[in-house]
Amino acid sequence: MPHIRRIYIIGFMGSGKTTTGKKLAEGLNWEFIDLDLEIEASAGQTISEIFSRSGEEYFRKLESELLHRLDIKEDTVVSLGGGTPCFSDNMDYINKTGISVYLKMTPAQLSKRLSIESGERPLLKNIPEKDRRLYITAKLSEREIHYNKASIIVNAGNLRIGNLISRLESIMQK
């Protein structure tokens, strides 16, 4: 692998991508970018507003365009939305331009985390609580085809940032 100093954090909604990305950037003394915040700033709307006003297809196009044109410097950790790797050629682009880290969690773990904030998530907004785990299981199954192409797959349920930093530093030194 070429000398790459850019890390993309991927995983299902609620897996801790933003929190992990910030901690990782801090531990490496790198910059941090949250793609969702970049989309909101660019569009002048929240992700929920984009979904409700323009639909998911429009959002995915906007997301992919912004990912490809973001001015991402070296020594940057980028937290991506849960669906980002699953559309267009995004996963190929991610792996060509950096090291991808998939924060893997079970549907049960995700369901528990997302039960607190489901109203804030556009894809969960209209899913009744009793159907949430089934929906998460099905959607995760679809998306793991893309997530599993990550450079590194870690169990996000018991993630140790120090261990992840060591793994990443080892990869970047090769």
C-alpha cells in the first residue's frame, strides 16, 4: 500500500463514526472532517431536511459529489455517513485515497444505540420501534457488502483507540 496518510471511518449509523473519528484524529494529532457536517454546510440544510425536501437519491448524489471534491489534506481523519460507501464508486474512491476503518457492530448493539436517537435519523424516522431491529438487520446485511471492503475491520463494541492507532501506524509505515 502506498504511503497514505488519510483515514476514512465507515460503518452503520450509530456505530460511533464521529466519536471514533474525533478521538482517532486527536490521538494521531491529525485534522478531523465529518462529511455529514460538510454536506449540511454546503447545502445550507440539515441531513434530515435534505432527505425530506429532496429525497434520498438527491442526498446520495450530493454526498458522493462532495466526497470526491472535498479538499482533504494529508493527516486527516474523515468520518463518513453510514450509506456513503454503498453508493456510486465511493468505496473504491475511499480505498484508493486512504485507509478505511469499518466500525462493525451487531444489529442488537446498533438497535440499542439507535433507540435513543431514532427521530434524528432520516432512514429510521418512519420505522416503528417494534420493527427497528428487523430494519437494521436487513439494511446492515445490504451494506456489509461494501463495509467489508474496508482496509481494517474492528469490533466497535469494545474498541480501544490506542490499539487502533497502533494498527494504523503499522499500516502507514509499510
